[in-house]
Amino acid sequence: MSILFPVLTPYAGSFCAAAGEPLRGTTVTHERGGEVAYLIGATSHRASRLAVLVPLGLPRAQVDAALRASLNGALPGLGSAPDALEPMAHLLRFCASNGEAGDLLGVQVVQGRVKLTLTPFTVQSQRLVAGLEPGARGQLLTLLGTHDGHTTYPA
């Protein structure tokens, strides 16, 4: 079963997350007197407020290992914590339960909590899926130290 994975899409006013960057998690910042939620990229650690859901042909063990490597790259030791991936696991469950390929994932702060929203795919977002999948997959494999996808990682 392919993982339905959120892949960042830049928008006007974003912190320049690269198109096709796999998601690492969410964060909340304080801007102009209010709280703003962002989706954080796994490779650049930069942000966007939108992501498109892409079926990712990697086993969950590889995805988790890549996300741990990303967390450790941002803050050494963070990815090694036993519950480090729980926020991302929650996000992936939300996407799998409620979304389809091409749907847009958004994030906002509501009453002090991060709220995820899904907007049904459009013709434009559906067209993005095929082009974004190889880049997201490649970036996750790079985090694991392989570009060819043939290396096997333990579950």
C-alpha cells in the first residue's frame, strides 16, 4: 500500500519551501500579534502553508527513517526520541483517512491548536501529483543516504 504523503507547495508569502519537498511536520510562529501555523519541509526545514497529497511508493519504515534523519538534521538527537514521529504519524493518518491524491493540505491555528484541513483536488493540483512524486521520493531517499531506492532499511 502506497503512503499518501503531503508534499510542500510554495505560495506567495511562504518561507520559500522548495516545490515537491516532503513534509516533516508543523510549527506555529508568532507574526503580527497572532499565531500562524506552517508545514515544515524535511530537507530544507523551510515552510509553506500548503501541501499536495502524493502517493509515495516507499515502505513506511523508509519514510520513518528519513523523517528521523530530517529531525536529527534540524536538531541533533530529536529524531531519536521514542515519540519523535508521533505528530507526523497523526498527520499521515489524517491524510490517509480523509484525503485523496491531489487534495491540498492546509494548516492553521484555531484556539491555540494546529488544525489540519483538506481541500478536494482540482484539475491543477491533480496534475501536480505525477511531477512531485519523484522529487519527494528522491529527497527522502537522499535523507537515507541512497538515491536509487534499492537499499533496504529495517522495519
